[in-house]
Amino acid sequence: MGLLLVKPYLGCNLNCKYCYERVYRKEKKLNLGKVKSQYDLKKIFKEMEEFKDYQQVLHGGEPLVMGKKDVKKILMKMKKLTGRSGIQTNGFLIDDDFIKIFKKCNTSVGVSYDGPEELSKFRPGTSNLDEKVRKMVKQGLRVSMIMVISKANAGNDKLLGKLKKYLLELNELKVCGRLNPCAGAPGFELEEKRLIKIYLDLADFCLTHNLRWSPFVDIVNGLQGKCRVCTFSSCDIFHTKSATVLVGDGSISNCIRTNEKEIILRHPAEYNTRDEILKETPQEFGGCLNCKYFNACHGGCPTQTIDNDWRNRTYLCPLYKALFQFYEKTLNFFGFYSSRSKYAGEVKRGGINEIHQDGHGDWPNHGDSNQINFEQKEEDHVPKNSENKGIDSKYQDDSHGDWPNHRDSRCGNRADHKDNAHGDSN
């Protein structure tokens, strides 16, 4: 099953400092006074029908600025086609009316939020979003969260302590999601050594408290050859298999991270060019030759690469290597992983959902890959079914790309939380 991100309008009511869509908005001079002129619902609905076998998520920009009438129409169309709907939002405009719409449309709500008060200072206007999250959970909605780890919420140990406290509060609500490293935003992202230190600390914290957040669960899955977020899967930037994007005029494009000043139409064929280049290029020249984690990582997201060249590996490589090493040792300790296994880090192509359908690396779409569940296979010390699907193939969908499938009672609001991937606007 594929993923369709419906992006009628790419403008936004906020001005998040690190948003990857800022260049496009500035170039196109998008403003809230001309929202409805940016999309054609008839064309959008016609294309949505062509993707009725896909998971469908309303995305942006900020989708709620389209107004309640159009948001409801789109979500109801999704429900009619797929039985459910999804949305990714900054949450600023969520009110009781929108909550009623979400309930009526069987909507899973992904919220972009970096934490209460000063933790979200790079996301102006979202300081009270935790109250809305609590309200939606109380109303029985499925809610997940994308948090960007930056100087705002992890710049010093005091801020990190507040972030950890909030993660525990979210756990009580059975809300989890994805902790994205702020990337491509100089001045807001953490310095490399601090970033690595923070993520190793958070990895240990989540493991200690049994908090199932991505990218940690995705790294575990990558080491075991299970489905994971697109950040750690092969990607053709001209045909992003993790996400098909439908824009306002009915055109089909790729993950919006691959577009800057213009929307590039989707190429009809997918190629494995980047993987082939990375596997043959020495690491000192930006490649992944002889990297033991390549099958679990695939060089990271092609939009966050060394020298901004998609043929290179991600510049976040030191961070991800540190996390792969951390979890490799953890899995080895319990006897559930062996780097000598022919299956380690590999995902069999052609399965029901060959990779973790995530579109952006922004958000987890976890099926039950949200659960770090170790099942030992005696002959090679990797989990059962590791060569094809995730922990529970029935619920394979996640990052930005980006939310979790909360079938697990600790991670979701309901036992049937088979979430669509939300992507994200940061």
C-alpha cells in the first residue's frame, strides 16, 4: 500500500524558523489572502480517486488555513475512499469545530510541536498546543506528534530536562511520534557533538522508560531488516516511493523536500541510482563504501546530504552511526542481532510495504514497528520475518516524513490506531 500526501495549499499561518518549505513560499509569495485560489477541489478529488488504494493524508503547508468547509470535504473524501483519514497540522487553528470534524471523518491527527513554552520558541504560536493535544486524546482521537530537536528544546541540559519531562507526560496520554533532528537550518540546529550527545541520551532515556519514539524504533528495525522510516531506506528523489504528493492543481509530485523553488513533476519510473553510487563511493568522498550499516541506513535522506548533493550520504551520518552502534550493542547483548547475518539491515523488495512509508523522514508511520519487539531466530539471531515486513505486517504503512500506528496500547490512543503517515512541514 502506498502513501498519498494531499497538499492543496503550501502556504502557512506560522513562520517556523527551520521549515524546509520556506524557500518555496518565499519564491511564490504565498499569503493567506489567496488561499482558495491555490487549489482546485474537483481536480484534487479526481486524482484522489485514482489513489483509492493508498493511505491518504491531508498535508501542507498548513491545511487548516483552507477553512473548515474545505478541510471537511477533503477528509470526508478520504474516508469515503479508504475508510479513514489523516492530517498533519501545526495545530494553531484546532478548535472544538475541527475536533468534531476529525471525529466525524475518522481522522488520525499528527501534530507538529516541539514542547511547551520556550521549547517551541522556533514555532511561534504553538505554546499552548499541549492543551489541545490533551483535549483531542480525551475526545478519543488518535494523536501523534512530530518534535524537532533543536537549540530551543535541547540547547542546554535544563531545556533537555524539560523535554524529557514532557515526553513522560505524553506517554501517560499514550502519545508518541518522531523526534527529528533539526537539519538544514544553520543557527537553529545543534552542533554535531551536542546533537550526538543529546540523541544518545534520549535513546537511553526512551529505552529505560519504554518510550517508543522514532528514529530509535526505526534504527532498531533497520538493524533487523524490518520496515522503517524513509530516512533509512533507499530513495530516488525523482520518484519518491515513500510518498506520492498531490498538489493543488491536481499535479503529482514527489516528497516536497525534493522541491525548493518549483514543484517538480514525478518521474514515471523509479531508479536505484543513489544506492548504486553510495555503495561504490569511498566514505572520504561522501559515499558509503564498506559501511557496515549501509543496508540499515542507505545513506540517509538525499535532501540532507554532504554539500547538498543527493549523490552523497547525509551530513547527519555521525549522528546515525552513533545510534546504530548504540542499538547494535543493545541487540547483541540480548542475542537478537548479528552483523554477520545475511539478513541484517536488508529489506526484501516487493513486499506489501517494502519500506516504512514515510515520505519525508519526518514522521513515523510505524505499523507495529513502534514496538521494539525482539523475537529470536536461532539460526541467524535476527527476528522472524525480518527479511520482508515489519513486526506486524498487517499494519505496515512512517517520519516526514513523515506518525505511529498505535495498535500498541502504550503508544496509541486506541487499539486500532493504524495511522496514515503524516509528513510534516518542518
